[in-house]
Amino acid sequence: MSMGISFIRLLAAAAAVAALCSCSTPKMYDVLLSGEGVDLFPDSSRVLVFHKGADFRFDDPVASARLDGGTFNVSFRDSVVRQYELMFEEDMMDGQFQFFNFFSDRAPLHFTFGSKFGELKVDVTGSRDNEELYLYRNKSTEGYDLADSMYYEIDKWILARYGEDGWPEEGSEDYRTVQVMYGRAGAVRDSIREHSGYEEWVRDRLVSHRTLAGLSEICSSIRLDVQEMKMGHQDTLSSFYLGLFEEYRRLYPDNELTLATDALLAELERIAPGKPAPDFSAPSLDGQRYRLSELLRGNAVTVLDCWASWCGPCRKHSRELIPLYEKYRDRGMAVVGVAREYDSLDDMRAAVEKDGYPWIQLYDLDGAEGIWNLYGLSTAGGGIFLIDSEGKIIDKFDDTAAIAAWLEANL
């Protein structure tokens, strides 16, 4: 993956300088949120506030409050301005993860919600940064009413025929009708997006209005680029957003958005093909602790299989590695498994026994070893790395077919 490594190294160096900060302790202050117009949900529902990037399956909200006649008031304390996500419990229970970002600054923030085509729309009054954040958000959906109304009518049609959780049988006449309707709505949406001018508007706004909301947009774009690179969908990061990030860093050197993006770029360089595989130590199910570098010694190639007992796709890939391991182990292939588990190892032990992995199994319980961060993996899943005989990363793989092809060509 070519990604402008020299530029990223410059950013990393700048980040190291920025890390030399004051040791003074920030003072705590109240963050005050209120809202109205949340009529889609009953008063039994709660409004929840999470740190941005929290794992909703495991992380507790930092604050919550009950809805009362479609209104709410919620508060919490903070010491620095950072990003949070406001969500509605009823929405989450239905699997509709609509979230509303905001900055935890000292200005009271008021959300005014409305419903259009079955979805929540929102305007805010508060600080300049929060109002700018929603200027970007609402601008991105501006002009999509025709497409949104088409999707809304499709959903109503399905609901009327099949009920809340129903769906037409694949291959049926109704199924074909739905596919045609979705295709038309998608084509309308794509046409609107193509002619919206939104991307040009965003770029102009980022250059002319240097706000914390702008930093959020830049960091989100870089994060999406990194995700696309990890999936093999693109080879480089946007030079426009990297350049702007460097300029914004000077305005917000200590903000968590800056620090998180610095870490993301450093991680991207750290796990690039040709780089030494980041070393770590971790405990194993046999009760001992091992270093990765020790487990790599003497192998022609090592598969580092980062998985989890609760991750179905991870376990599928791990099972698919078993025949490859049996075929190539005598030619110098080894596998090191590392499981990312929560609370206990019971599910991991059961998965290892059921799936029959014949290689060593280490674990990272509750993230205590930091392996997922070290290798830039999402806590919602895992990843597979191929490491050569010199301990250098060959590449990150998303499927075992690509690994099988590499082994066939090289072992």
C-alpha cells in the first residue's frame, strides 16, 4: 500500500512535538443539553450520551435522561472539549443507530427535532462549533427529499403487506417489485449526489472557516480513507485532507480529534507491508505468557490470526485456516491465534474446543494487552496478518482465499 509515508512521518514528528504540553489540571464544568420534538418515541424511552467511538454493546453511557412529552434535559461534567454522541434508547433497540454528535463545550446546547419521511431531523442552537457541526450535517442531506420520499414509500408498502419484521420471499413477484423500486430510488439518490456540489462546498468551507467542526470533518475523511485502504479499495490518502489536517493541528494541537488522527496515521505506517510486525507479549490458554517475536522464530511464514469468540466472520476465517495449516505446516507455515475477549475466557475456551484450532492461542482480555490498538483493528472484529521469516509484515488479509493464493505461490 502506497500512502505517502514520508508525509505521514512528518505528521508523526509534529505530533511528538505537540505532545509536550502543560501539566496543569483542567477544571471541571457542566455540559448542559436539552431537546424538544422527539415525538417518535414514548416517554418510557431514554436519551443516552456516549463518548464518540464508544462500543455501544459494552460501554455505559456517560449520561442519560427520560423523555418527557418529547422533551429532555440531560447534563454531565467534563474538563476538556471533546466529541460525544447523543442517541435514543428506543432507536437502538430497533437497530436504528441514529446518532447526533456534539462538542462538550460550556455553552448550553439545545436540539430541536422533527420527523421527515420517518427519520429524525435536527437543528441546534449552542456554541459556534456545535452550530457549525450541524451546518455540515444538514448540508449533506439537503436536496434529497425526492429520494427519501421514495424510500419512505417503499418501506410503507412493505410494512402494509408483511408487517413490521416481514420481507417478501426471495424470488417472489413482490421481491422483484421491491428490488426494482429500490433500484429507482437509488438511481435518483445517486443523481442528486452527483449534482449536489456538496463536496466542493465542504472543501471551500474547510478552507474559509477554521472551526472545531471543520477539524471533525477532516478527521472523519481521513479515517474513512484509512478504512478504504485497509479493505484494499484505495492505495493512498487524500493529499487535500492531509494538508488541511496539518494546518488545523496548529489550531487544535491537544484536541482528542487531533490526537486520535495522529495515532491513526502512525498506526497506518506501523502496520504497512514491509514494516517489522509490532511485537507484544500476551498470556495463553496454557497459562504461560509468550512474545510474538519468539513465536515467529524459525518460521518461513506466520499467520497472525486476530479473532474473537463472539465474531462469526472471524471464526469462519479461523476455521478456513485449518486445512491451509495442515497443508503447509511442514513447509514452514505457523499460526498464532489471539482472541479479543470480554469479561471471561469461557466463550473462548468453548470456541477453541468446538472449532478445533490446532495452534497456540493467546488472548487479549478486555483490551489489557493493547494488541487490537497496536495492529489498528476494530473492537467490532479482528484481522489476519501474514508475517515473513524476517518478522516483517507481508500484508493484512480480509479473506483466506488470498492467503491460500499467497501460500501456493511462495511456499
